[in-house]
Amino acid sequence: MARFSRLEVLNSLLDIGLLPLFYHGDIDTAAEVVSACARGGARLVEFTNRGEMAYPVFSELVRRFAKDDVILGVGSVPDAPTAALFIAAGANFIVSPSLNAEIARLCNRRKIPYLPGCLTPTEIATAEELGVEVCKVFPGNVGGPEFISALMAPCPWTRLLPTGGVDATEESVNAWIKAGAAALGMGSKLITAQALKARDFDAIAAKVAQTIAWIKAARAGSRS
């Protein structure tokens, strides 16, 4: 069961502007990554359903962070039964690589945010008709920031979260935020294989903090 309301989850995502995402089959390592993201200022963390240990590791993460202010969600969810499984385990939001109406209806019924992968104006509009507040633009590197900018012109109410093709660099962050992205999803560019191998969780925390600072600066520049 989700610990946080849909409004709190969405408002936190839009306020912070960054959604780190990762998978690791070792619970202790996964917990360290979540803690590092939280220390860096990323209150929301997406644990991706990409390995055979995804469910047991995520369930244990929920238990370990039950008294913390961390909002845990699950990504790479392909269908409603899988979404239901993770919601029962405590997922506060669900992310999928494509739009699935059954997942949307399930999440609406449970008042849990659903962030589906969309890549066309029609998919985004359909997702919004299904109650989606934030659409994940995936893979983001296909259209790039230009897609976000072009879509936002006729649809300024749309909130987009590009994932895939977003680098943890000031230049990349500036380009996406100034194009109109509401928040950014980052995986291996933020939580690097090198840092995981070295167990350098402080480096992950520092990179998260720096990325959030770049997002804040880019937003301020866009408003000026």
C-alpha cells in the first residue's frame, strides 16, 4: 500500500525536477543507492523491474525505508498485473515504457501516479485522457529537447518527463529544462556503473545534488 498521496508524489516530482532510476539485485547495494539519492536531494527514486530479484529487493526497500521521507516507485512495468503486484508491495508510483490503459485505470483506482512512456502527441493526449498528469517521454533521445519544445507550443498544459538521452551534465540539463521539460529521468548517466562497482555512494549523492542544482538554475534562467 502506498504511504504517500498522489498529490504529494506528483508535487514532489515537479518541485525537485529529478527522478533517479536504477536496478540492482543486491538489497544492501540498492538501499545504499536509495540513501545516496535521498542525501543528494532526490526524494523520489524509481526502482526498475529489470531483473529476477526486482520484486523481493523492492519489497525489502519498502520495509527498510518505511520510516523515511523517501518516495519509492517502480519502473519498467509492462502490464496491470505486474503493477498490482508492486502496488501491493508499497509502490507509490508506477512507470512503464509504453502507455497501457489497464495500468492507468488501476493506478487511478488506487490513486497512485502513473507515468507511461509516450513518444507522439497522440499517445500523450490519450494518456492525459486516462488521467495521467506527467507523461514520460521515452526514449527521449529520439526526439530530443526539440520534441519537447515543439509539443509544448500548442500544448502548454502538458507535463513531460524525458527519460533516455538525458545526461547528467549542465549542458544537457539546460537544454531539456529550457525546452519545457517538467522534470528529468536519469538512470546510468546519474547512477553510473563505475560508482556502483566502486561502491562510491557519496559520489552518487554528489552527482544527484549537482544535477538538482543545474535543474534549479535552468528553471530560474527560463523564467528570467
